Amino acid sequence: MTTHSIAGITDTVAASPAYLSVNNIEVIYDHVILVLKGISLQVPQGKIVALLGANGAGKSTTLKAISTLLRNERGDITKGDICFKGQRVDHLTPNELVKRGLSQVMEGRHCFGHLSIEENLLTGAYTRKISRAELKESLEMVYHYFPRLQQRRTSQAGYTSGGEQQMCAIGRALMAKPSMILLDEPSMGIAPQLVEEIFDIVKSLNTKENVSFLLAEQNTNVALRYADFGYILENGRVVMEGDAKELATNEDVKEFYLGVSGAGRKSFREMKFYRRRKRWLA
């Protein structure tokens, strides 16, 4: 299988220091099921990188491999390595990774439903030994980017909307003061207007707070508008990579993932044929 790249991305990424580097990893579940088949990717410091693909392509597994949460799901990295800030980290615990500045926001948000929004946010700072004043400063920073959370700070998280819970989950990750966040399916189950609001905030955190992001997303159109680079996964492999703007205008990506081509929207039958054809994999 050949992995295609858009002109310029390889040189750009190679020229930038690899803040996070995933090197040819393979992942097996239950000692039997091969899920990731030689995944390699890089996230330069201060960038947003999108991990794209259909449901089941391996996006969430890739993020869990990086955050070392695989072990909770009987998954193992059997080949390759993962480096963060120049040091190998795939042997660390999730808690140790958070202390080093890498946090994950899980798919489905996973807020503590019986706690208030503010109590949820405070749990994110448990790895930091900080003063009450520093804790207050971190909380005010989260409320600055998520004013909706400040309005709902006393509400039980379980009774807030999906978008507000997603904001709470991102805010909780920010309380650990990360330099990189792994964001898994941030648009899933959220109203379109809130999706735009959340991605706008992610972009602001990236540009103003210098937080790097690796985000897994099925909504290719939205992800490529906000990301700097993109990797497309299929069946546990990277099948295409490139500058986000160039990927968004690439005919293969438009036809296969966005459902349109130069001739207009494809029919379901034509799309099924295209799935089998996969001309860029030839």
C-alpha cells in the first residue's frame, strides 16, 4: 500500500521540530486483533493536526495509544514508539503523561454528571501542586475562553447540553495546564452552531496559549478549516497526508470524504463504487 502526500507537507513537517512523534506503531487488542498497522505521524509544536477518517478507521485507537489509555481496554503497542518533547513516552502512565503536559479529551466527553461544572473543572488540576491563587487563575482562564461554562458553573454537568459538556471536558483538560491536547471527536452529538463555537475556541487556545492539538474527527470539512495539517486513516493505516488547505481542495478527498467532485455531489451507488476503487491506494 502506498501512502500519498500533498506537495509541501513532508518538507514543512520535517523542517519543524516534532513535538509529538508517532513512529510506525502497531496496536493489537486482546492479543489477536490488529487495529493499527504501522501508523506514523508528527505534530509540530504550536500546530493543530487533524486525524481524519470514517468510523472504525483507527483514529481513537491512535489517540489512546499516545495517551497510554490502551491498557485499560486490553490493547497493546506491539511495534514502534511514541515520543513527546524528544523523549519516549509510550511506557508511561496516563497520569505521568498529564504531568508532562499531554492531556486527552475522550470521545463522549465523560464528565462527572453528579458534579457541578466548576467541580468538574477543578478535578482537572489534581496533578498540579498549586496554590489557591494559582487554581483561581487557571479557573478564570478557562472561563475567559468558555464564558458559557461560567454561566453554568453551579449546574450539574449531567443536566447540561452536549456542547456544554464538551466545553467542560476541554476546560477540565486545560486545568492541568497542558502544552498539547488530544481531542477525540469534538463535534460528535453536538449542534452545528456549537461545533463552530468549540472549534473557534480551540483555534484561540492554539494561537493565544500556544497549546498544540491532535484532533480525531469524522467531520472532515470542519476539521480541515481549522487544522494546519491532516492525516487520513483507513483500516488502521495512513493513506494520505497533507497541508489542511490543500487536502480540503484535493479531488480525491472531496469525492471520497466530502461526497462531492468536480461534477457535483455523488450518488450513494457511485460512492460505494469509489470506496472499492480507492484510486490513491493504487
